[in-house]
Amino acid sequence: MTCFSKLLFPVALLVALSVTVPVLAADPVVFKVSTVAPKDSPWMDELSAMAKEVETATGGAVSFKFFPGMVSGDEKDMVRKMRAGQLQGAALTGVGLQMIEPNTLVLQLPMLFQSYEELDKVRDKVDAKLQGYVNEKGFVILGWSDLGWMYLFTGTPVSSLDSFKDVKMWGWEDEPISKRFFDMAGISQVSLSLPDVLPGLQRGMINGVYNSPLGAIALQWDKYVKYITGMTIAIGVGATVVTKAQWDKVSADHQAKVLEIARKHHAALRAEIRKKNKDAVAQLKKQGLSIVAVPQAEIDRFVALAAKVRADISAKMFKPGLLAEVEKYIKEVRGK
């Protein structure tokens, strides 16, 4: 081989390899996502539809694998596992969200909103701000998913603050709003994690819970209570979040596609949940649960208490001015 040939040989080999060796595609980005929502629930139905559309739209480059029904534990377990890299996402209620970023609970303060329309319009205005706070903590919100209006479900009728003396009220051990609400009202609670609520009802440890009508049915709590207090406490909010570490592995083009698909399905989910919650109230009444009327004077007491709770929590948990900003937007929506 001549000197010239020796020089050309490596070049020719590289050219040949570049032609004959295919470029390997990047490994698919898989999000393992957990939720307390049961397998055959509206939440999982819509999330599964979202996952199928994402996989198709990205050609399999992005996929979701769901673990429903509390198989990963309570929401604090899910958040811990996301931070440890064992999960890459979770469909959370406000409880899990506030463990990531407490400011998200501004949307779930007691008696803050009077309608879903108010919540939707105000949330749209603060979405970018809350998303930024969540991003700073290492997570990304794919979409907001509500639980619906929250009611009190009890074994004895509750029509006033004084009625709670006969109630062994559940307190979600990781949920600060209800805990503060009941504390300021002088109502004792039995602190339990979410998986322990059903056994607690079955054994008589508790006879009072709070949830949306659909949520109470989905978790089978409705079988162990007799009354629904005819007054809503708040709108339960939630969101599907993924870890930023895993999200950053997704290409920019695919991120845009995933967000578009996710937000479309979460909007559909919110609409479906609201419809099904109305149907759930009718179902609960048909099962024999009674709705307890609350006198206006007692509603006024609850409203005054809720205002004190909002101020107390805002001062301790939220960034300065956040609640005032939300209240300003509410006034704008109401035309005040």
C-alpha cells in the first residue's frame, strides 16, 4: 500500500461506515405515573386515553405507564418516590401538590370560589405563575384535574358547627387546610393517611369524612356514611405532574405535542368530573343518603370561619400577595 493509499484508507473507512451503519434512535422516554384514583375511574379513563394519543403522536418516543389505586401508597409516598427517581410522575390532589409547592393550595382555600367558572378563569390567570413555582421545585404540571365540590359525609347529621360534637372526623394527616379549618372551629379529628380511611370507617374509628360525591363513591366511603351536609366547603383541585429531570429528556418538539395533548385531555377530564359529580349526588340520594339542610345563620358562621382560615394559611404558607392577587381576579370575574 502506497503512502497516499494509507492516508486515504481511514477516510474511506469512515465514509463507508457513515453510509452503512444506521443512526440509532434515542431511547423512548417513559414516565411511570402513580395516582390514588382507582383503575376503573373517570380519572384513569381519561389519563389512559391521553397516554395512547401521546404515544401515537410521538411515534413511541414518549409513553406513560400508570399505577392507579394507591398501589404506590399515599400521595406523600408518591412525591417521595418521584424525588428518589422511582416514579417520574403522579396525578395528585391538592395534598400532593402542596408537598411539592405549597402555593398551589391557594386554589383550594375554603369557600373562596362560588362556581367552577370562577375557578377556571382565575386559574388561567395564575397558571403561569404557579407553573413557574412548581418548575423551581423540579416538576412540571401537564394539566389541572379537579375533584369537584367537596362535601362533608357523616354518620350523624351535621347542620351546624355545634353538630360536630357527635362526629369522629377524619383529618388527612398531610392536608393542612382541613386540619387548620377544623382546629380553628374547635373540631377534633382522627388523623389518618388516605389508604387508612376506608378501614377506619369500617371499624368505626371515624364516622365523618370530606370528599367530592364522585370521590366518595370511587373510594367506597359512601357505604359507611348516612348524611351529606348540604353545603360545599371548597373545590378540590389536582394536577398531573412529572419530574423535570425526566421531562428534560423529551425533545422540544415532543414536549409541545405532549403538553397540547395533555391539556386537551385534562380539560375534558374536568368537564367529565363535574358532570359525574352531579350524577353522583343523585346516586347517593338513591342509595338512601340524606342531604342535611344548613340554616343561613350557620352558613354565615362557616363563611366567617373560612375567611379566618384563608388569612391564617396565606400568612404562613403562601408568597406575599398571592392570595390578594387571586381575590382581585375573583372580583374581576364577578364584576365587582
